[in-house]
Amino acid sequence: DIQMTQSPSSVSASVGTRVTITCRASQDISRWLAWYQQKPETAPKLLIYATSKLQSGVPSRFVGSGSGTDFTLTITSLQPEDFATYYCQQANSYPLTFGGGTKVEIK
Amino acid sequence: QVQLVQSGAEVKKPGASVVISCQTSGYTFINDPIQWVRQVPGQRLEWLAWINTGNGNSQTSQKFRGRLTVTRDTSASTVYMELTYLRPEDTGIYYCVREGAPVGATFDHWGQGTLVTVSS
């Protein structure tokens, strides 16, 4: 199975600042990586697929990049509604696997 | 609009079985696979199974092989997941998800989740 390692596990940031989350795969997954946002008591929401493609309706401040084994999700200017937990997911091969999550908290 | 509506919360005893339904609407059911993902407290999201809603073919995580079955009813645009021989560690929220993103096995729509509690 492909292991997905996210860092940091939590980050405290202020509104308007730039936040970067990293995700590392245990083997090459090309660009088959997605990012999800989850707020308490709700299902995850797809933000980005295929490393950098923005899902319809997702603000452009969410930027994905990377390839191979190293990927990043950047929130270019953190907004109040962005405080949530973020997960990466590899879509390269089954079993599909997720990162452990990064909780973005208010500073 | 695309909707995935799951059946309600379940409380089960160890060793019992649970069936969760996922009724879809707002798109052509047979065009997009449905997958199942669970979220156990304190653990990361976990992929469980996948079903091709067109031909009924399915694939289950090795971890759950023999305990988990996914089926679909095309006339009702509904997918079912059955998990047998439940254990306390199966307690968590189970989500059905549509694999609808243009590229790759990623999930563009999620059900609301079904809480399964396994306790004696």
C-alpha cells in the first residue's frame, strides 16, 4: 500500500497569511493526488484533483503543486472560512490511501 | 444537483452485520463509480470498496475482504454496503462517495455519512 505522510499535523495561522501543507507519498504517484477540506461534523469536500486542478467552485487561493512523491497545498491568503482539516489522497493505485490530516487553526 | 443520501445511524452489537444504503440523484447513476470511505475516531480516512455502477463489478480493500460487500440497484440509483462480523473498532462514520472528478479516483460528491456504533 502507498503510505501518505502529511505535515504539519496542525498549523496556527492568521487571516490573510499564506499557509503551506505538504504531502509525501511512499512511492511515485505521478500527479494522481487530491486534496480535501473537512469542517467539523461535515463530510470532506474536494478542493483539488490531479495535483493542481481546482474543483469547480473552489476559490483560486487554493493552489496545488508537485509530482512524483512530494506535493503541496498552499492557501495563498487564509480566510476565516478556511479554518478546517485538510487531507491529501493518492489516486494512483488501489487501495486508495489518505494522509493523516492537517488542522489549520486560528492564531 | 448531485446528491448522495445515506441511511441513518446504526447501533450494533459485536458480531452483527450492518447495511448502509446510498441513494443517488442528479446525475446518470451508471456513469460514475461509487466508493465507500470510513472515518474512525482518531484514525485517518480509510478507503473500503468501489463498485462500477454500470456492470456491478466491485473491489474491496484487502483488509475487509470476506466481511464487506457492495451492491447496487440501478432501478433505484442506490448502492448498498454490508459489513459483517462487526467489531468495536468498526465504530465510525461511513461515507459513500462519487468518483466523478474528470481525472483519477477522486471524490467530487460525498454522502452525509452514516454513524455506525458497535458496542456490547
